Amino acid sequence: MTPTQWMPRLLGGAGVTALGLLAACGSGGPTGTDGTVVGVTLSEFVLTPSPTSVPPGAVFFAARNVGQGIHEVVVLQTDRVPDALPVTGSQVDETASGIQRLGRIENIQPGASAGQRIDLGPGRYVLICNIAGHYQQGMRAALRVP
Ligand SMILES: [Cu+2]
């Protein structure tokens, strides 16, 4: 990954503040007045956030695809546990009752990174990759905001 790969998506979606946070904190380091960075590592077929609990407020999701195929990160607010989301066909039904989609970082190429900043209130969240079949194969994880 080179810094230039980051720039278009960061400037388009998240802004310069998040870029500074990333440089300062790396993946998974908390805090600062502007938000918390959650690193999300993607591969076949694992989705791993770090940390898994963050304080309420602005959260910058910094996704990195270390796998061989295209992946994505979908941020859902739901009280359901990560492995019990409603599935239609081979994908999670993001419009089902009890689920609210807050963001999506899509089409992350192998070796690439991408980010999105989302404001999170206290609650339970599930991160998934909703490319067909990937959720069922294990690309799901919980995120808590106490
Ligand atoms: Cu995937």
C-alpha cells in the first residue's frame, strides 16, 4: 500500500482529519478528540476489527484487504448477534427489521485500503462483508459502543 492509494477515497469520504489520525495511530489505536480508528482486516473469509469496543462518537473505519479477492465492509446497527443475521439468497438482508445500515466501504481490491468515518452512538454493531457468500463463510464481527 502506498499513501497515494489512500488519497482518493479518504478525501472523498472521510476528510483530512481522519488521514491525520491514521498517520498518528496506525490501526486500532484509540482516541483523540476527532474520533477513534477501528482497523478492519479483510481476507478469505475473515473480517477482524481492532479494537472491538470503542467510545461513542466519530469512528473512522480503516479497512485493509490482505486477501486475494475483492471485499467490503458494511456497518450495521443491530442487537442481533453477528452469526444470526437474516440472509436472503447468499447475502444478509440489510433492510430487515432490527437492522440499520450506517455505512459501506465497497469494492476494496486485494492489497488495497479504504476508509469511512461514521458517527456511532452507544449500542451494538455488526461488521460484515456482504459480497455474495462471504458472510456465510465467516466475514462478520461484532463491534460494541458502551
Ligand atoms: Cu468478502
